[in-house]
Amino acid sequence: MPALVLPFVILLVALTGCAAQPENPTTPDELEKLLGQPPSGAYYQNGKLLLQYGTGREAIQLGASWPMDDQKPDQHHYHTAVIDLLTEPPPAPEALQHHWQRVTLFDEPRWENLVNTVLEKQVPENRETGTLVTIQGHDFALQRDQSGKLHVYRLENKPAGLQITHSTGEDSLSAQANAYLREKLAKEGKPPGPVLFVLGDDELGGAFALFDFNHNQSVFITQSSSPLQIDQKLGFSLRLVDALTLRSHILTALRNPFSVTGRLVWVTANTGAVMVPRAMGTAGETPPPVANRPAMNLEQWERHLDQLVGKDTYRGSMKPLIDGEAFFVSMIQAIQEARESIDIQLYIFDSDDYALRIADLLRKRSREIKVRVLIDYLGSIAAGQVSAQSAYYSHRKPPFSIANYLRQDSDIEVRSLDNPWLTSDHTKLIVVDHGKAYIGGMNIGREYRYEWHDMMVEVEGPIVGRLQKDFDKRWAYASMGGDFAYALASMKRESFTGPAERDDFIDIRPLYTRTGSAQILRAQLAAIRKANSYIYIEQPYVSEDEIISELIGARKRGVDVRIILPTHNDSGFMDSANLVAAKAFINNGVRVYGYPGMTHVKAAIYDGWACVGSANFDKLSLRINQETDLATSDPRFVGKLRQDLFEADFARSTEWKEAQPVNWTDYLSEFIADQL
């Protein structure tokens, strides 16, 4: 079975990484200590910064660079950059003197004064509300008390009663700081040359803030992430072996004999089903014009779904939370206000600095209310071993096990879902007090908060009772009772808190990928075949040949089919799969948009029927893994999703008029991706 080759490839790579590394003339610890001190000199040239420590032959040269944004000189530009040892010979002293600008150095107290001045302007007059600001990759809540004094809290540590009603992003704060600093230096009679603040040494390591007034830009600069140590790599390798042998194929088989056997049969059948690629349209054929036809009859469509996937529908509200700020601010507020329980199910609970802050909040709340965390074992341990790419990487050493960290000094109950036959539970679900839930594509980690484009949906009403029962069944499945505990949990009644009806409640249909039942795949294939007017899809990974073929077929019927894909993917295999799919789409008239960066959104609208949740358009999500989506035909939610997500993302993306170059390695990667 091709999918089972993957863990051994991962293990080989992990063990290979344990080999001795070339000796670095400056260790990460030495570099971090160095960056916590003021440099002896600093020079700047069009997006390049050079720092000198020491003099003469003993001098150490460090460098950082970032792209320049000269196309919009009137607009302020904010960047992040990483500083490290120069990889090329430093400029000669004569070149520094004639072609580089000398940078004015300011110390940390002056930086704090600048930050405080800018923050004072962000606080609302209403003493009961607060403002969210992001500084150096961290969230803070600002509030002014009755006496007018400014209070600054970490967002996760703010008072539970403080509601965030305003927000100011790092770009906006930097623009304000840039304008204020330029004006202040002008009053002091100082030339508007580049200025560098030495921020000292904190959890981010040594950090700097540079202001380039001539190019109207500011840059936050910090040390690169430290590579994993040999003991960490070896520990990861051992945990990987444990995850794929003892835990997933011995202990899990003892607890869950029926489901593990059924899953093997299901994985085998579906692996065979995707081994032979499907035709993806015919290149060279001119696609017909988009037909101006009315959308499909949604009442008839819902009745068809009743026959196709079952009649389970629930009342409730759905609110899209697009991007990390919207979701995490809402989730943190819900966690702080929870009175009885918090249940969290994730594919990845990362161990980076942001995830640990959320973990600390949960540990604190667990001493007051019931907190349960259910994580996919393989997904979480693998994510914890990926080196951070963010300039805001924390030099706080991550814990060896996020599960153990959550349990430490807390009353959190933590269980892990194991991975028989390399399958996973990919659902992301949070339920608070049996009355509010969040479901969608986001795990807990820095990239989901700050770096990726993603979406969760906030739901309330009777639908939460169904989602709570889904969690309870998976929680029971991960217990020592295994299959038997799962069966007992399945027989319990659904329960939720809150009103049974409300003005904003709509009909919501839960859809699943489960062993033996690919509801999400069946429903979306049927929607593609019945769509008459338009199909909008946004996905990070598109490799399911049957979906691709049917979308091309819909376009040939005259349907307006549009797909949004990331331009920068976190998976090389899936990036190649996307390129192959995009080529087939473009050659057959489907409009493809490249989102600027990584979009992790999983959403689609078919003629007014929307489907959102955790499922990607790949074999694992649509056929193998455990997934949860929510679907509705209600025009209030569908209209908001179309406007706030799709119309906005079409506008900020670039349409690919021609297919990107695809070579034989992409086709090979696409074939492998079909098995993942």
C-alpha cells in the first residue's frame, strides 16, 4: 500500500538529520547573546542591513535583507527579516563608506517611548471596551481605566469582561510609528537617514526595528530559528516509531479491533480506487461561453441530499471568522468567559510560542472548569518538529510533548487519537459550555494566527448538540474502552444549552468523511453535477481526480467555475498536485486564481449551496481521514460567505491566464499526492 511507505520515508529523513552538522563559527546561543548587545556599526543599502560587532580581524559581520516596495512610494510598507552570519564576503570599507548609508542607532528605552506614544492613540474612549494591537508578532489588549491610565495586557491574560471592539494591525502601528518618528527627528534637526532601534534580548532573541524614511518602510529584524538538536531529532524519531507501531497498530488494535479492521479494508479499497488516474479534460478544446442560466432549485437539491447522505439537519447560526485575528480573538474570549466546560479537538496543537500561550490559558481555566483536549497524535508530534519559518520565532525551547505540557500543573484531560494505517482525525472542533462551537480549518499554532489565510465558522443553537456528541464519541473512542466506549457514547442523547430557535438560526447539515462513508465527497460531487450557474471553490490542496474531472465537466456545460489556490504551499507534493490540476483547469476554461501566500481555507459555493469545514480536496480528506464539514442553502450565510471570502479573495488574488510550467517531477509528485 503506497500510503504506508510515507512513515518510513519520514523516519529515514529524521534519522539522517541526526548526523553531525558542519561546525558553525558562531553557535546559535553565541549569536543570540551577541544580538542582545548594540553593534559597533550598522550600514544600510536598499533593503540590506549590515551589522558589525567588534573591530579589525576579530569583527563579526551579520546581515539581513528583504524585498523593496518601490512601486507605491506614498504607501508605508512593513516587513519582517531574519539576521544571520553573512554567507558572502562583507563589503570592503571603501564600499561601505561610499555606497552604504550609516545607520543611526537608538537604544531600547527610546523604542519603548516610541511604542508607548503610538499605543496611547489606539485606546477607545469607552472604558468598558478594549483595542487589540499586534506588536512584534504578539497580541496585546489595551484599555484605559476610569482615571485615564493605559493598561496593556497580553490578549490571553486580559480581564475576561474586557471586550475587544477595535483592532490595529502591525502594519498600521508601524506606519504611525514611522510618521511620528520622522516628524520628531525633523524637529530635532536630525537628517532623515535610516534609524535602527536595538530592542535587546527577549523571548524572540536579539531583535531590531529599522526605519527607512526615504523608502517609507519599517522592518522588524530578529535572529533565525535554531535548528533542532540531536537529542530532539532522536526523540522525534523514537516517538514516530512508537506512533506508527506500538500505539497505532498494537495498542489501538487491542482497544478498537473492529474499527481498525474496518479502516484497513476501507483504506485498501480507496487506495485502489485512485491508483488509475482519471481523464482531466481535453487540452486544445475551446470551452463554451459561460451560460446565463438560473441556479439550481435549492429546495429540490436539499431533498436530493436527504436521499444521498441522510436527513440530519439542525437549526443554528453560522458566522464565518476569516483569518487568525477574527477566530482567535473570539475563541480566547469564549475560553475566558466559559462557565462549565471547554472541549477542543485538533489535528495539530503545535508547540510554538503562540500555541503555548493558548495552552497556558487552558491550564489556568482547567483549575476552574472542565477542560478536555483531543489531538491527533501523529499530526501534533510532526508539527512540533518542523523548524519555524517566521521572523517571530521564539527562542523559548518547545516542550518535547504538547500533551504533557497541557497536563503539567493543570487539571486538563488530554487524549490522543492514534493513526492506524497512517490515517488521521483531521477535524478541528472547539465546543464551549455546550452552547457555542467553532469548526473549520484552523489548528492552534503561530501560522494559523498570523501567517496563513484560513477560516473557522462560529456556530450556536441545536447544531452544537450534534457537534458536542461528535466530540464525545471521539473522546470515548480514544479511551481505554475503545470501540465499546464509542458505541455507548453513540447511544447518548444530544444536548446543548441555549434557545431552540432564534431569528438568525438557519438549517445546517453536518457532513462527514468516516470509515465506510464519504459523505463530503458524495455531496460535493453531486453539487458539481447539478450546478447550473456558478461554482466557487477555495482550497489549499486539490489532487482528487474525480473532483477535478467533474469540475471540468461543469465548465463544459457553461457553468462559471472558479478555483482559488495558494501561490506558496506548505507541502511540496501538494504544490505540484495543484500545478497539475491548475493546468488541466486552465486548458479547459476553468478560471484559476493564485492567492498571494498560503490559503488554508476549505470552502465552496455551488449555485447558492455552501459547504465549509476541515476537508481538503485530496484523497485523505475526501476518502480516508475523519473530517467534518457544515453545509447550508440559507442565502444569509451563503451571501456573506460569497462577499466576505470569495469576492474579497478574487480581488486580492491574481488570475492565472496561462498554466504554470509543469514538468515530469510535478506529475510524479501529483501521483504520490493522489495516494496521500
